[in-house]
Amino acid sequence: MAEKKIGIALGSGSARGWSHIGVIRSLQEAGIPIHIACGSSIGALVAGAFAANFLDTLDRWVRELSWTDLLRFMDLRLPRSGIIEGEKITGYFKQNLSDANIEDLAIPFAAVATELNSGREVWLQKGSLIDAIRASVSLPGIFTPYQEGNRWLVDGGLINPVPVSLCRAMGADIVIAVNLNSDIMGKSEIRRNNSNNRTLHKKVASFLNRKLPQANLNAFKLFDPSESQRGPNLFEIITTAVYITQDFITKQRLQIDPPDILITPRLAQIGLLDFNRADEAVEEGWKAMDLKLSKLMDLLS
């Protein structure tokens, strides 16, 4: 086992990304080491937390997240290039979790981002860990792009949702990839009718109306499914467009460079902003990894 380097490639998927914690927990309980950690978007956050040794802290934090906490981190900057600036959440992570340099981490780590002007894939392997995560999670329309020097970086899921290629390039002999998008298409009606999703969307809409009265914005029409009578609302359009793009790109990338172990947690019920449903997501990740442990042990032997 020690002769083979095991790498995890954690995929994008917003709130469903808490299931990555369950995947790592399953491996740890089985006594299987992880030598390389990389991720795209929310996968970069969990992979970075593992590499920087604050996964336990992140695990406790996400399980306690409430709607009030989520709204507190929304630093709105309209009109801008995104609804959320991202300074509050990155500041919180730097202060309460870690702001180590990537090159100083005990476990090799890298995050994927997309260069906005060229559409090129960017591998972030140096500098601030939290800044790299901030760049990787910059979902267009939701977060403002992250500026690194003369270039603007956005969500890594747009170009490489499950970064198997990066994991192999970093020296992994066995790649365990986690695809959070395997069962999302065609399930928008399920998420729309979920009472938890409706309540959260209403709270977001109410929050936006209070914070942005000068914009004369009726946010209920943008975020509340019950107010959308003629078709999907703006938020559903943005998220569904991301789902379509990531599902298509993920299938193509995995065909070109398949992982040794592919983990596909069942997460269709969890929507883009359901960050307060960590218990469910972590449990699904643990179950999905547990089902593949025997195959992994065969590879290691």
C-alpha cells in the first residue's frame, strides 16, 4: 500500500460538496492513506481543508450552518460582476481556519480555476490556500471573479469539474474521483418542490430586498419558485445552466482520463444553496465510498 500514491480528485457541485467529507472519512476509517489532494470549486475547499489539517474543524462548522449563517456571509455588491463579493467568507476562513501557503502543506494540494478571458484551465499550486479556494469556487453570476495579477479567475468546474488529470499530473498512482453531478439532470422539479429549498430561496429573496432597496429589485421574482408563474426563475436558470455545462464536461473529461475509482454519491435532493444540509451530504459521501472500498483494496493489493 505504501508503494502506491493515492490521490483524491474532488469535484464541483456547490452545497453537494459536503459529501466529499464523507468520502474522506470512509477512507480514514478504513486506514487508507491519502497522499495527494486536489479539487475543483467546492471540492477545492474540502481537499484544501484535508491537506491543511483542518478538516475536523470544517466538518463541525458545516454541520452547524444555518440559514442565518449563510445570509451573514453574503456581502452584496450590486451592480457588479456577481451577487456576492466573497470577502466575508474568505476573511472568516483565514481568521478561523488556516491561511497557509500551498507549498508549505504536508500533503500536496492543488485547485482548479478557469481563466475568464481565455477559458484556459489554471492549476493553483502556490500561494495562499484560501485565495486559491476563493478563485476555484467563483461561480459566475453568484461570486465575483477572483483577480490574480492581470487575470480574472472563475469557477474551476467550468473547465474541469472532476480534476482527474491534475491528480495524475501531481503523481497519483491511484486516483479516487468524486463526481457530484452524476444524477442532477432532470431532477430540477424535485429540488424545486423540496420544502427546504423553497424556504431557503424565500429567505434569500427577503434578504436581498432588505439589503438592496436602492436597486428597486423584487428579489422574490428572481429567487422564489412560488412566485415564478411563467417558467423557471432567474436563479433556477443560472443553476440549471451550470448543471448542464458541468454534466456535459464531466462526462467528456472522465471518458478521456478515467479515474481508478469513481465515486458518485446520490445527491439529487440537495440544491445549489443547501449548505445547511451537511449531515445528509456527508452521510451520502460516506456510503458511496464505502461501496467501493473492496475494489480499492483489490487495486492496492
